[in-house]
Amino acid sequence: MAKGNGKTEVNLDLDRELPAAEDEETGPIPITGKAADDSTASETEKLRAERDALLDRLARLQAEFDNARKRAVREQQEFREYAAADVIKNFLPILDSFERALKAGGDSNSKSNSNDFRNGIELIYRQFQDALQKIGVQPIVSVGQAFDPRVHEAVEMVDTSEVPDHHVLDELQRGYRYKERLLRPAMVRVARNARG
């Protein structure tokens, strides 16, 4: 309340409060009675109902979050368990071919049968390479390459002048990469010569 030029100016929020009645002799007269108690009680009840609704909503959101987290963990676990299924499917035809080759190899000892057996094994080898290539496995080319300790494991140093110094002379076991990651280094013999 502000006074200016002998007039009283009152700023009120008409929805929330009423101005206090003023009596020149006694001052402001407070509002009392049943009307004040009813408005306070109804406002308190509204606030309690709003609080209860918010607490209920919070409890539901927490339960929903817990369920979503548990579902995500379960789905990840199932994915890990069955992620290899597609890879295994690529190898089943190869296994079938091995079984057929073993059955054909045991029938007789003729020369034509051994040729068929060798052709069958070569076919299986190519199938196996194709299956590995489909999933991203690549062999490491070693023979004739400069020795690289990141992808080669030197088993032996051989004195020779046929291959430049510190180049791979022979591959004992092929190395492989899966995409860009090394699965297994190639075990190699490395040339050593005086020419350098």
C-alpha cells in the first residue's frame, strides 16, 4: 500500500487475497470466521491432492525406468548368447562337405578316388575361406614382405642371399585379421644376409 497526494493506492491480486478493512481508529480488521477456514482448508486439500498425484507419477516413472533398464539388460544378454548363430550358419555347409569327403575317402583305394578326395578337400578349403571372408576375416600376406613385428612372429632367422635382409622367407603358420584387428600373427622365418 502506498500513499501519495492524500489518496490511498492499493495493488491487489484479486484471485488470492482481499484487502484488509481499515478503520481509522482501530487499524486493519483481520478476516476471520468460517470463510477464511474454508478457503484455507480447500487450498490445503488441493495442494495435498497435487502432491499425491506427483508422488504417484514419480513412483510410476521410477518403476517404468527400472523395467526398461531390466529389459535392456535382458536383450543385451540374449544378443550376446545368440550373436554367433549367423557365423555358425556359415560354417555348417563346410561341415557337411567334410562329412561327405570323409565318406567318399573311405570307399576304395583307387587313384581316381584319391583325386576326387583331393578335389573335395580343396573345395572345402575354398568354402571355408569364403565363409571367413564373409564375416571379415582376412589372411595376412607374409612371404616376400618386409618383417613387421606388429603382424609377424619370427620363429627363425635364416642366412640366405635369395631374399633381401629382414624379409619373410617362409610362412610356417598363416596370420589373420578380423576387420582391422589382429587375430593371430603369422609365424615366419626371416631372411638374414650380409648384403643388407
